[in-house]
Amino acid sequence: MTESTSPAGTAHLTGTRRTVPVRGGALEVRLGEGAGPALVFAHYWGGTAGTWDGVLRRLPPGRATVRFDQRGWGASRALPGPYGLEQSADDLAAVAETCVPGPYVLVGHSMGGKASLLLAGRRPAGLAGLVLLAPAPPRPPAGVTEEYRQGLSHAYDAPATVEHALDHVLTAAPLAAEARAAAVRDSLSAGEEARRAWPLHGIAEDITGAVGGIEVPVTVLAAEHDLVEPPEVLRAHLLPYVPHAELVTVPASGHLLPLEAPAAVAAALTDFLARLPGRCAG
């Protein structure tokens, strides 16, 4: 089945760019102008701001969006480390504080989901909600062993290893040619230190103590055929620590939800925004 694109959706891909000062330099942020709450996106390990293109094309017109290449990736490759979760959360906070004048919703995928959880646990001013796509959970599963992490750290060493990861781990069905080419290019866009920081350190970090203070509404999108963060892992390793979160399973999809199921993600975001309480419904 072909997913439809909103005729007005391409407006989200244009807009303005803004430079946000952060530790060691600056991030270039892409802004889609519109009404709030703004959607502030944080991509997965291997992604860039472009990972969200398919989702943005399918959003209704008139919604404010914010996205950027995380430290060490893509256009932000030259930014120095550290590349850990705390710095990722700091960068995300700086982007939201600088670029969003009103309420916002964090939309984090995988690695970006764990960074979003960490920031949400700080209860930043303006945060209205949290939508997590196949997020790395606060408590690492038992399968995240040293051997697993060492192997994972080489997944993006070369085009051939990225192709293997896409075919055998990250997706449940073949990606469209354009999306696949972008995923390969993005996965190779990081410096070595940034590329290895997540599998060797961030994925194994226990942040359960930091997420207990999350009070905003939370929706978690789990992918039915996800081999990285399957629904049962999120039930066991995320929901006990954010018990008010709603878990929704996206059928027939693998880990790369923004690329495999952009229409389902856009629909979930639209529904989430419509259900936000009071003035935040914008």
C-alpha cells in the first residue's frame, strides 16, 4: 500500500534556518513555521534531520516543527564531544529554548528517544508532551552485553555494513530507493568518536533515576517487528519507569518507523496534539 502525502506537507520541508549556540560551537536548526505546540524532533543513531522528511510531508499544514542534526552527525559532524546522553539532552534543551517561544512536544526516535526521556525528566519549562518512537528504554535490557555493544559499534563502518544492518536488523520491509540511499548516507555521516559513543556507552546507560519526574503526557510507538527495541522490551524496560505512558504498536514495521511508516507516525503525532490538555492543544 502506498502512503499518501499531504499536498501542503512539503511546506514543512522549507521554512527558515537558525543557528543555536551550544557547547563547542553551534547547531544549524531547520524550522517549519506554524502554530504550536511545536514538534521538536531528535533522530536515531544513524539518522539526521532528513530522517523526518517523510513524516513532515504527511503532517497537516500549519504545525510548527524543529529538527537538526545531532552533535557529531551530518551537518553537526564538526562539533566536538562529549557525545553522550547528557550532552545530547543539553543540546536538545538549547534548541527548544532558543527556537520555540511557547509549548513544545519532544519527538524522539531510538537514541533520540532516550535523550528526550532524559531531558523530559528535568521538567523543562515549555515541555507539553513526549512522543517516543521505538525508543531505547531507560533501563537497558539484559541483551545489551559488552559483546553486543562491541559488535554494534561496527554497524556503520562502511556502506556494506550499513546495508546489512538495514536488511537484517533495522527494517521489516525494503525501503523505497530514495529513503534507503539517504539512510546509508546518513549512517556514514558521523565522525568515528560520535559514531561509537552510542553503542559503547549511551545504549547501556541506566537513566531510570532521571525519568521518574516526567509528568507530561507520553505516547510510545512500538514497531510490531522491531528487532532492536521490540514491544515486549519497551513494556518491561520503559513502562515501569514512566507508568502513565501510553504504548501503541505500529503494525508491519521495523525499527526505522520514520522511514518505514511515516504516515502512521504523522497520524499519531496529530492525534497526540489533539488530545493535549487546555491551551497546549493549540
